[in-house]
Amino acid sequence: MQLKHLRTLLSPQDGAAKVTCMAWSQNNAKFAVCTVDRVVLLYDEHGERRDKFSTKPADMKYGRKSYMVKGMAFSPDSTKIAIGQTDNIIYVYKIGEDWGDKKVICNKFIQTSAVTCLQWPAEYIIVFGLAEGKVRLANTKTNKSSTIYGTDSYVVALTTNCSGKGILSGHADGTIVRYFFDDEGSGESQGKLVNHPCPPYALAWATNSIVAAGCDRRIVAYGKEGHILQTFDYSRDPQEREFTTAVASPGGQSVVLGSYDRLRVLNWSPRRSIWEEATPKEIANLYTVTALAWKRDGSRLCAGTLCGGVEQFDCCLRRSIYKNKFELTYVGPSQVIVKNLSSGTRVVLKSHYGYEIEEVKILGKERYLVAHTSDTLLLGDLNTNRLSEIAWQGSGGNEKYFFENENVCMIFNAGELTLVEYGSNDTLGSVRTEFMNPHLISVRINERCQRGMEDNKKLAYLVDIKTIAVVDLIGGYNIGTISHESRVDWLELNETGHKLLFRDRKLRLHLYDIESCSKTMILNFCSYVQWVPGSDVLVAQNRNSLCVWYNIEAPERVTMSSIRGDVISLERGGGKTEVMVTEGVTTVAYTLDEGLIEFGTAIDDGNYTRATAFLETLEMTPETEAMWKTLSKLALEARQLHIAERCFSALGHVAKARFLHETNEIADQVSREYGGEGTDFYQVRARLAMLEKNYKLAEMIFLEQNAVEEAMDMYQELHRWDECIAVAEAKGHPALEKLRRDYYQWLMDTQQEERAGELQESQGDGLAAISLYLKAGLPAKAARLVLTREELLANTELVEHITTALIKGELYERAGDLFEKIRNPQRALECYCKGNAFMKAVELARLAFPVEVIRLEEAWGDHLVQQKQLDAAINHYIEARCSIKAIEAALGARQWKKAIYILDLQDRNTASKYYPRVAQHYASLQEYEIAEELYTKGDRTKDAIDMYTQAGRWEQAHKLAMKCMRPEDVSVLYITQAQEMEKQGKYREAER
């Protein structure tokens, strides 16, 4: 693969302004660049800048320059961008599908340390590395993050494999760790893989190996289990500098590594099974490459530099034009981009097994792709972008391809027919036949879904000139064989694969039912035949008659009409179905009865009886099921309960059908006794409300008729005892107490002790409720009840039993509350400490054990530190007079001003160790005066001088050196400054 410079997307600046990260979207339509200014620039696939937005800090009080963006990635659907920042946060921005859409933050994940790198390998899953060494996962669906694995070393690089189901992390100590979400059957190990000699800032996971490089100027290719495959050593090359970043091509066949003024390219050779180095791409004044991003289709590579420039390169092995209509770009040995020159649409054809693609052809009215590798065959549909790769041994190019079916490619070779479904990487089926004619083969692939059958894939073909075989392609077995006395010249399955039509050479039309294995001749002469699309309606021509079967289950029922010509086609659309007939020089359209084909007419007319009769002629498919559901809803609304009962029977809702059957019997009996339809009878109305789960309405209907018993029976049958008892109480029913006893007994029989305890509590029996709560393993509820009742607190044995259960269940805080209530402060304090309820512990200690307050404040601080709440721990350490711990907590929480305040209160020996750490922070913020003061307080004046020299502030360095250094050391400082000026070409200043 060669790199060719195309354009500069972002011009470099005069000074350091590095591009921190870049990313291509999964759909290849968007390219994002994050600059040193923390602004994300969005480009389209042609390199034109279309949009931009600014990132935001975790907390505005630290200012907009308090962080850097270290990682960026697009979501799999290309509508979101995840931004990882050094201020311990990840933001997910929803950028929308169109340019200019409003940018909104839809997720944020707060972390305990700086985010150093980030990937978005799968939907809802963001993987990122932290400065503290952890590799974590953020779920955008639940808005929660969790740790995948942890190390003690800074994460310097993070990458995924080609499928996105495995991750590699590189760490500052040279460790490379591998983790799989799904190893895809490879059996490769997880965990620590290898110890690289230096931090692997340049890390890429290619198809056959892992490539790592860093500051030692060596590129090492590791095998799948960490053994060294190859080493490219540039440590003796004076022109080469450290490798800063690396990226693998989407196909994993190439790796590009960035260094100073140079991009090195490694290409995998499948034949030699080694990495081969291509000619490096050297660009003067490019400076250090800080970021690389490869377009998902492999055609473009973008490089970001230290000076803020972004360069775009074209990546390809070769290009060719196919029939002046398509451009074929070979971006790798196993990947080709096919571009339609007229429409601009692109399809990426890729061998998933890494085989080299030898030749690409575009066949079937220039819609279908065919390509060969040494061991596989690649097929694709350019219109739907469905691609397949199947195992295929070369046969000298003698295959014949048929593309009449939009879902399946038929391949005929040496008397064998192979079917490949577009989008599937397995052959759908293979049969032996000598008759390779699209009219003698019929394939149906899920063209009409059926209830209870997710996949429906059938094939009908000729075994010999008089024998038809029907095969279930999912199970791979024969489901029907039809022997005929005459030669077959046409056949076709219906869309559900349950009926087969075939015609013999005598032009007789036959229908074969695959389930019943019955064959029927439906026409003795047929010149045209076709199924109506989307239905099981059949249209055929018998001499001067147009024959239509609206119900193919009754082939003897045929609708015939006279025509004066030949049928040429059948068209369906716009709510009508038309048969096109040529009559002389004109074409006449004969419209079919759409009311018999479609369901809508009967519904619109409100003729539910006709709709039911029509639906009963159709087999059960998801479409038919939806019609039955619509009809059931409308029938219930119209109170046509017999039709609703029939609908639920057809849908297989046995309980509803039985319930409606009983309701219909009540309505029919009322109708016979009193006249009318009977649907207005209160029991019928109440049962209909129950059917809709509106039990309050049913209760209201019953109580309006003073049918209290029926309302109570309804609730008891539903085991809704609370509502039943409420009705009994409201109406003063004499069986109220018996209902309560039955309810309590039912709760005990069904082991619902908690609910039984609540029942006893509501009735004022506290002891019984507590006993049930304890039996149910709910001591907290028992404690809550005891705390609210003084008479129960006086029962020492009961309280002891509850506290024992609370301690056993580790509910220490609740146990402490109970001990404090019974005036046992010692036990209460112990429980509070065990349960980490330090606030209550300190409040109690101030009253009962003042001596313990200092120890408890320190323990509180230690607990907060363990919970990573360092900021909150500072004040507790101060209260406990633990100055060292308070300083450490303030530094860990980055509370620099608070740390200085505490240090100023300490003695010189204690504070001198910490002042330099704070000074380093202010030096990084370029607040040199504060940093100098802190270095001086820490007796580290030499560090302050070094700080000024590194920042190029020689005047301040000299002033400070004159104060505290020997003359000879000051001279050395002048010499160092002169050498720096000489390097910069400032010879007069250096001489001075």
C-alpha cells in the first residue's frame, strides 16, 4: 500500500499547537479533529469543513483551559461523539445526522483520574484508559461506568481489533494487556500479553499480529500470544526519532506509524506471512505526528501534527475503471472499494478471512458484485449493500451466475446449483440438477413473514424433466417430491412457500399443496400465470379467459372474465391491482377485486362479518395476525362480541376467547329473556371492563347495581385481597373479619411474610408484625416499627433479638440507631463505626465519648479517602489534627490553595517535602512567581532556576541564581544560555 498526499485539511501554525486526537465516523461521512484549543472541527468525506463545536470543562470554575482532550471516538451509528478529558470526565455529544444539527450533551461519566485514551467499539459501549492505570467501560444506555481491569501504570495507548470485540492497552511501564468481549472462537488468551521495552505509545492491532513502538525507535511485531515475530530497528538512524502514534488499516493488512517528519508503512504479505516495509512517506517540516485516523473504508488516512496541521493521504494499491461506469480502488490485498461513477455511491468489498482479492466483476444489469480469492467467493448487491463471502474452490471460471432473484444469487457449476443469500456468509443450499433455467427454479426467502416462523426459506427445482423437488433450505431436507407424466416447463412457489404452481409442456397448470402433498390441475390450458405480489391470489390466462383465484385454498372457486388479447404483466400499487392485456395495438388494464385481496374495504364499511369471513380464508401470518388484532379491537368497541370471540380464537388467545364465550352466553340469555342484544346488561359491561383490566370500572358497575358479592368475588378470583376487603369495609359486609382471616392465611400459605407483617402492623399488632418481619429476613422493617413504639422498646429481649438480626445482616447503622434509642451508647458507637456512619458516630461521641472524637474524625477521613472523596476528607483530617494526611488528601484532590494554607501552618521540616509538588503544578500553569515562592519555601531554589531556564526566562533565572548560587555556578548558567542561543542561530546574543 502506498500513501499519496491529497490535501491539507488544517494548516499548521508557527508554534506548538498539536492536534490532540482525530476520528472517522463509522459511515465514512464525517471526520472529526480536536485541536489544542479544545475545539472539535467536523469535516465531510471530501475534506470540506462543515461544522465545529467547543468542548466544555467538567467544572467551569477551573476555566476553559483547565483540561486537554486526550481521546475522541464516534458512535457506531455516527450520530454521537465521545470526548475524553484530563479533568476526569467523558462527555458524549449528540451531533445528529445532518450538518448544523444542534450539539447537545447526552451522557457524561465522571472519573477518579484523567482520561488518557478512548475507543467506542460497539453500541452503548465506550472503553477508555485512565492515568491511574485502569481500563474502564462506560455504558451510554445505563449512564454508568465500570472497571474492566486495573493496573498500576498510566495507560498510554488503547486500540481495538478489526471486529471491535477485543481491546489492547499499552501502559507506561511497557505492559501490553489484551481483553476480549468476544474472542470469536479464536481461543486467544486474555490479560498481560507482553512487556515492551518502552512505553508503547504507538500501538496497533492488525489481523495477524500486534505492532508496538515507542521512544526506543524500534518497531516490534508480536504474535497472537506475545512472542516476537519481527523487529524493525531504527535506533542507529540519526534521522529517525521516537514513534508517537500508530494506526492499523480497517482490514488489518497495513500499519502506519508516525514519528518526526515521517510516516512509516508496514504491509502484511499473506504469501510470505511477514511484514514488509514500504517506502516511508517523508515530509519536510511536518514535525512530530501526534494523531492518526484511518477512514473506515480504508481509502483515506489523516495525520495530525505537533504544529496543528492535518494532512490527508490517499491509500491504495491500485485503481482501475470498469466499463467506464465503476471505479475499483484496491485499498489493501483483501479490500476493494467499488464506486459508481454516475451516482457516487460506494460499496466496500472485503475478504473477512484476509485472502487477496484477485478480480472483481459487476454483473446482472450492473447491480451485483462477483469477486474471487484463492479460497473464497465474494458476492454483493450494490443497491442494498448486502455482501457475502463463502468458501469456494476455483473451477477455472466456468461458473454461471443468475441474478433473477433479488435475495439470492444462483451459481451453476458442473451440474450443481448453489444458492447464496446476499448478506450471509454461508451457502443457503446446494443441489444437483441439469436444468439451470430461472423459470425452472423458484426460491422464496422470507418474502411474507408468518406467525411462529421466523425464517421461511424454500427452494423448488427440477430433478429431471418430469420430477420436481421442494427443499426446506433452513433444515436442508426435502419436503416434497412431485412426479409428473409430462415434461415441466415452468414452476413457481407462492411467497409463503406452501403452494407450488407448475405448468407442463401441454400447457396444463397444476397446483401442489406442500403440506397435504395433494396435486390439483386447475387449468387445462394456460398461456400466462403469476402470483399477485404480497398475497396468495393467483392470476392466469386460459385462451380468451382471465382466471383469478382469490382463495387458493379452494382452487375450484375461480373468477373468470373474458378478454380479447394476451396478458403481458401484472401490476400492483396505489391501492389497486391491474392485469395488463394487449388487445391489438393497445394495452388494456383489468382491475381485480381489491376488496377480496385486501382487508381494508370490509373494515372501512364496518362490515365485520364480511371481514371475518375473508380472514378465515387466509393462512396465519404476521400480517394476518395484525388484521385479526385490528378486527378484535374494533369488534369490542362495537360490542360485536361473537366476532371478537372468533378473533381471539384465531389469534390463539384461549383465555380471552373462553372469557368472551361465557360473556356471550350471559348476553344471549338476557337477550332471550328481556329482548335486545343483551350487551347493555350490567354483568356484560363489567366483564368487558375486566377484559380491558379496568377493574375499578367493573367494581363501579357492580356497586351501582348493589352487586357487592360479585365485586368481592371478582377481586378474590384475581387475588386482589386489599381491594376486596376495602369493598367489604365500605359496604359493611358481615364477612369482613372472615375475609381478613382468609387473607392472612393465604399470605402465610404463600410465604408472603412481609405482606402479612404489614397487615398485622396496620391492625395494631406490633409484636406479631415484628415476628413476621424477622421471619421474612427483614430486620430493618422490624427496627423501624420498634423505634416508633415506646412500649416495644421496653421489651429488652425483643430489642436484643432485632439488633442481633440487624448485625447479622450487616445493617449496622440501623442497629446503632436502635442501641442509641435504648441508651446503650457504647454498642451504638461500635455499630456506627462498623457501618461507616461516621456522622452519627461523631455526633454521639461528642455527647457520650468526647475523647473518641479525634479518632473518629481520622477514621472518617480514611473512609472518605478509600471512597475517592479526597476533597471531603481534608476537613476531617484537620479536625483530627492529622496534618500529613490532610496535606496528602489536599494534593490528591488537587486543592492546591487549601494545601498551601495547611503547609503554611506546619513546621519547616514537615512542609519542605510538599512545597515542590505544589510548585510543579503552578509551574505547569505558567504561574512562575507562585512556583518560585513555593520552591524557595521548600529549599529547592535550584528547581526554581531549572523551571525558568526550561521556560526560556533567563532573566529571572539569573536574578535568582545571583541571590543563592556560587559565582562559578552562575557562569555555568550563562554558558548554558549562550549554547541555547547558538542552537537557535542567535550568534550575536550568544557572543554577548
